[in-house]
Amino acid sequence: MKDSVALVMAAGQSRRFGSDKRKAVVGDGKSLLASTIQSIPNTYRRVFVAVRPDDNTFSLNLPDHVYVIRCLHALEGLSSSMAEAFAAIEDYCLTCYESDVESASTSVESIAVILGDMPFIDESTHTLLHRSSGAQVIVRPIYNGQPGHPVIVGREYWEKVKELRGDDGAKAVLADANVTQISVDDPGVIRDIDRQKDIPSA
């Protein structure tokens, strides 16, 4: 069975939103970040959440089951945060099974990168993408010709992600990778919340 983990990127500055959008209440009464985490199915072995170094995780209303990664270079942008988060997850893979280090280092084949402001992705989409994931491929959903999230990154590309800096996400890695694009009937893969007006009404 393929083994992967989920990484929720939530270390941004919410500049276009005007306040900390991670705490904004969405239609179901939960915070945006909590809703995104809740939408992630148990397809993934574990859920990691990348946050800023000075974040109060209690105020972010993070569930107990998530593993928090504090990105020391979050101010540099999404790429830098991703690099730190991937390094932390790789360390986790190497140490979570002390009795079998060799197995631990290769057991997790991929990391599903999910943006913290995208709580609308269908569970079936996660399942579909996960089936096509693997250590040597990057899988990405396509909706009406637009690429979306989650982007599932095989471990062959982790080293390249760890070298990223700045705020362009993983564009540099995707441009030179074996990317499997899967068409989905799920607008949630391209629907994020950047501004106050993007919050759905109750």
C-alpha cells in the first residue's frame, strides 16, 4: 500500500486578506485553517502543519493529531517554508521507527502539499490523486484546465524542494519534473480564500 503524509502550508502572512485569515470563521463556524485540516481524509498516514515560528498553536485551534512544524524562515515566502517543512518531514521519516531505520527512511513515498486556505477539496479527490502517487512522480489535479492542489510530491523530488527559497512555491521543481496531471470534477482544487469576500456566506 502506498504511504504518504499530508503537509498543510499555513505559515503565510495573509497580506491580501488584511488579518490572520487562518483564524477567520468560515460557513461551518470553524476557523479556516481548522476547516482545511478537517477536510483531509485518513488517506494520509499523518498530517503536518507548517506555521510561523512565533505562532500560538492554541489560538490557531489545531487538532491534537497534527504535527506542527515551525518554519523559521517563513517571512521569506512559501518556497522557503516548504523547504523547511520537507526537511522536517524527512527527519520524521528517519526517526519515527527507531527499530527499523532502513524501513523508516523509505516507507513514506510522498508528501501531499495542501494550502491552509483550501478547505473545499473533496475527499474523493484526495483518494484519486493518492492512487497515482509514488516516489518517482509528482501528481497534480487539473480542473477546467487549471492546475490545483493538493500537489503530491514523490520523495525523488524532496531534495529539490529542500533547496527552494523565496515565494514562488514549487514552480521551479514542477517545471523540471515528471508531473502526472489528473483531471478532476472538483472545483475545490482551485478554490482558495485570499480575501474577506472569498469566505462563503452561512
